Amino acid sequence: MRWSLPENTPNGGSTMSENNQNILAKAPIWKALAHLCIPMIAGLLIGVVYNIVNAGFIGSLPESTPLLAALTFSLPVFSLLMAVGNVFGVGGGTYISRLLGSDQHEEPQPASGANAAEQDSTGIRIRQVGAFTVWGAALGGVVVGILGVIFATPISMAIGASGADLLPTSQYIGAMFAFAPALVCAFAMEQVVRSEGAATASMIGLIASTIANLVFDVLFILILGWGVLGAGIALGLSNVVAVAYYGWWLSRRAAAVSIAPKWFHIDRTMLATVFGVGVSEFLQASFLIVTGLVLNWIAIAYGDALLAAFGVAQRVAQFPEMICMGLFMGAVPLFAFSFGAGNQPRLHTAVRNVAIAIAGVTVVCSGLMFLFRNPLFALFSHDPAVVSDGVLILTAMLISTLFNGFTGLIIAVFQATEQMKAATVMSVLQGVLFIPVVLIGNAVFGMNGVIWAMTATEIMTFIVGIVLYLVGSRRPQQAPVPDVAVR
């Protein structure tokens, strides 16, 4: 049965949010996907443009190669902060979407007696999950941030920075850790907003954050001349902007979710469900950190040029990757809602259509970038060694995008449908496979083996993911019955 918030609830009566939920429940699949995915893609692509512009800002500075290398070294730290946010955001967001979907089994009935109590208790549970997700993320960000600021230099050394690279790397990651609560909360809150199907609100937050980042970059890098330290501070402040916007939306516009501290609640089911799904995100990011460290340690032996080339190529290749990510991330609320409603045909149709979209986007975008890879990469560096290495790296990364997009889709489906073990296996596998592949590639093929190691890893992970997906899709699945905790 469906539920609604009482009229005196501050969040209640939001026609836009209720329309978002109707799209999750009833709209034709392609219309629902367009509603969810296009704003997500737009927000992510604005972020990609910013990353490219940011690299251009840094690359325009004197002696820019160590500064670009610092941006590359910082990627594992950024992945860690994103992982902490996604533990709460993915786990809590999919939980909320499944709870919303679980009310679609029956037609609406008058809310009286036991029915009214059940409807209200489901609404309470959703608000508890929302509050736990956001405030738990904030606490996690505080803990990680304090430790990171204290150990910024040792961490920089541990991830491979040395010599001329050490100071800019420690400055950049130190600034990121200082703003860790904002970064972690922004990742979590964005997914809570999307859990109701509010993709446009999610996009607005991403765009506002990116525009703020660009403005702060101009101030701190070009005007004040703070280099990568300025870039780190700009990144942190832009996430403060995102948190402020998402906090306002969840407080004033959300129809179901609340982040008011009074709804903060912890119980065994809450922890098991949120962390059971979210842990796959943390493990995936943890292994990305490990693979990033291994890659840095191996690549640094070939010189700063190769390391800088990896950093720029990753930012350029993000364009097709972010479109694919926008597709499968944007569709997660639809997957989870359909699963919660027990609507398996709608779930499978949504997954199939997203896969078709990922294939089409990857072929077109990666193909165009491959054709223009030489002039494209030359825009970001005048160092001939960086350009030469970067073109080859970009080629390998573009080939990886197709397999990476499908792998991300498979993991998203596992997370949305509470297939926790399968999601964890996939998340761990990417990191576990990469290490032997890159070590063997380096030993046998030298620099070319290092460059193509991730491509080979993505292909193997994709194959395993297909097998797990086919096995899981043959098992009978039932929509979860919400375990509601009423205060």
C-alpha cells in the first residue's frame, strides 16, 4: 500500500517530489530513464569539463609537470573520501528507494487503524534512514579528515610522491582532508536526493558545486597564485556549496526523506542494510587506492612525464566514462524502486535499456575522442614526452570505457537489488586482478604493459560480472519487506 506524509510534516506536500516518485513507479522505461539519467549525465559532464579546465590551469603554471603529477598522486585520496561518502550514500539511498517501492504492491486504501499505522511507520523508517545516512557520513568525514590532516605528508610519501612532487602533493591532499566532512557529505547527500527520483535537484547541486569550484580556482590559482594548494581549497569550498544546497533541498523540498537530527536512529537492521550494500563501494574504492599506489610506484620509475600523462589522460577519458556513469548511477533509484515493488519485468527492462544506451554512447564518444586523440591531448601539455606517453595511455583508457561502463552497470544492479555478496565480489575483483596484471605486464612488456594493464583488467572483470549477473537473474527474487523501526 502507498503512504503519504502527514500534512503538518515540513517536507510534505511537495508536488515535484511526488511526481518524481510517480515516474519511478509508472512512467514508460525510456521516459523514466531520461528523467533520471540526463540530469545526472549533465551534472557529471560539467564536472569533467571542470577537471579538464583545472588541469589546464595547473598546466599553464611554470614548472607544471610536478604539479600535474601531484594531481595524479591525489587520486587515491579522493577515491577514499568518495568511498566513505558512498558507503552511506549508496547503502542509504538504495534502501530508501526500495522502501518507497515496497508500497507499490497494493492499490491505495483509506488510511485508518492498522493501515494508517503501517503507512506512518514506513514513512518514519525512510526519515530515519535519511538522517542516519547524512549524519553518519558527516561523522565519518570528520574522523577521516582529522587523521588525514595530521598525516598528510606521510600519506603523500606512501602513495609515491617524492622529490619535487612531495610538497605539492601533500598540500593538495592536506586541503582535501581539511574539507573531508564536506566532501563526504556531498557524495552521500547527492545520492539521498536521487533516492526519491529527484535527478534534476541532484544535477543542480553538481553544477552549482562545479561552477563554484571554477570561480575559486580562478581566485586561488590564477589571481593569488597558490598552485595546487589553491586547487585543493577550491575543491573543498565547492563541496561546502553542494552540501548547503542539498541540505536546503532535503529540508524544504523532499517529500519522503528528512535529515533532521531528531530522526537519527541506529539499529541492527539499519547497519546491516546500509553497510551491507555500501561496503561494496568502500571495497571498490579501497582496491582502487591500492591499484593507484601500485601504478604510481611502477610509473614513477619511468619518470614524471609518464605520471603526468596518466593524470591528464584520466581527465580526458572521463568524458565517456562519466556519461556511462550517469546512465547506470542515474538508473539506480529505478532499479531499487522496481525491486522493492516486486516488479521484475520493469527492473529487467530498465537494465536492458541502460545497457543499450551505454553501448551506443561508448562507441560514439570514445570513437570520436580516439580519432582526435593527438590534437586533444596536446591542448594540456607542451612537454613532448607527456604528449607522446599520454596519447598511448588515452588510447588504452578509451578502449576500457566500454567494459568499465558495463561493469559499473552490473555492480549498480547488484547494489540496488541487495545482492551484497555479488556486489562485493565485483568490487574486490577489479583491484585483485589489476595487481598481478600490471606486475606481469611491467615485467614482460615494460611501459606498454603498465599502460594496458587496466584495459586487460576491465575486460576480465566484465566477463566475471556477466557470469554473476546471469546466475543471479535465474534465481527467484522477492521484494524485501521493510523492517520498520518506530520511535
